[in-house]
Amino acid sequence: MNETTLYTVEQFELDDLGQPAVAVMLGAQRNDAEYAVHTHRKGQLVVAYHGGIVCTVEDGVWMVPTGFGVWIPAGIAHSNRITANGKVGFLFIEPNAAALPQTCCTLVLSPLILELILHLSTLDQDYPDPSASARLARVLLEQLEQAPSERLYLPLPASAQLRVIARRLAEAPDNRCTMAQWAQQVAMSERSLARLVKRETGLTFGQWRKQWQIIVALQNLAEGESVQRTAETLGYESVSSFISMFRKTLGSSPARYIRNTRPTTPGAIA
């Protein structure tokens, strides 16, 4: 990408702009950066060009590895955490400017979409219609409407008991307690806990915990952790068993998955 002054989130009131698409970039973060819970009048696409992003909404956590974006419709309260080596793009989209989902989702972004967002971010965001910038924005939104989605999502339960389990798993991802042990810790029977997890998340306890492990694994791998170290963090006794779980869930090995999702356009941030 050419050396160009980029807009930052703090430079202007994004919601005051009526353009169909507004793009801003954040440079490399030396440390993890946490953005407090907030909302936008516009929809927001959070794009990972390097590293990863964890986006939290009221009922779930979305993981955004390199080359992906999480779509947050207008008015949904959310917070973003950017990994220590994260380079991130924000695309703010005017309501009804594009036929995008009404709920949060992770989108697989093509090299063209990644490059269009980068290019738009270098331009004056208060562009008129018609103009070259407006035409570029329309092409970008048309491409976004065709982007496939991927389930990189962890449902967050509402009940106090399951929130306790979620918090303890977040604090110690290598926790290997059985469901019976968890049930004892939250003063429930194993059967009641199983029913509660299924009712609130739509998943079995084992599926829910595996999805949690995938979120943590993708976050660590996006930060540059090795596959071996990531397996250890999650409490796996062997790297091969972790790779097997990852492959069954996402269809490829961790190394191949991360390699295949990195941007490939010449101008993409490296």
C-alpha cells in the first residue's frame, strides 16, 4: 500500500457522514487494545488485515482472524479487542446501502474487497455523489453482498451458572473439567446443566466448549503463537490431538487455515 495519511476513528464523527461507505484504518497495536461497549447509527464491518479481533455482543463472541471481517448491523452494542499485532480496518456502512445480514456474522473477504477497503480509506471520506469515490464505494458494497459467511462464533449464555463457567474457561482455557464437575461447581445436576446449555446456546456442552477452544485457538494463532504452544494453552496432551480437533471443526489444519486466510493482494498490509 502507498504511504498515505489515513483517517482514524477519532478524526471525525462517523455517524454524521451520510456517504454509503466510510473506511478508516488502525495501525499496528503494540499491546492488546480494548474498545469499550458502544453502538453506531451505521453498520460496521471490522476487518483484520494482520493479527485478529475478538468482537463481543450481548449474546455472543465473534472471532475475526486475518482476512476475515465481522459484520455488526446498525444499533447493536458491541466491544472490540484487537490483538497485540493487529492491523485493522473499519468499514462503516449507511443503513440500507447494501443487502447485508440483519444479525452479526463473520464474512470471508476476497482479496478484492480487502484492497477496495484499503484504497477507500486513503480518500476523502466526505465524498460527493457522483464521484470516483462514490463509484468505488458502490463496487465495494456489491462485492460485500456476495461474501460468504463462516461460523466463527461462540454463543454467550444468559444464565448466571453458565456465565460462571464461561468466565472460568476464559481465565483458564486449559481447564479440562468434565460436565459432571462443572455441574457440581455451579450447584446443578449434570442433567439440568446439559439441558440449560442446550436451551441457551443451541449446542451440547461438548460442542459449546469445543467452539470456545476454536475461538481461543484462532486468537492465539492470529497473534503469532505456534501450534504447539496453542495446543498447550488449551490443555491438549499432544499437538496431534489438537490438530485433529481443529481439522474436524474447520476442515483444515491450524497452519493451513491461518496460511489460507491471509490477504494475498499486493497492497494488503503485512
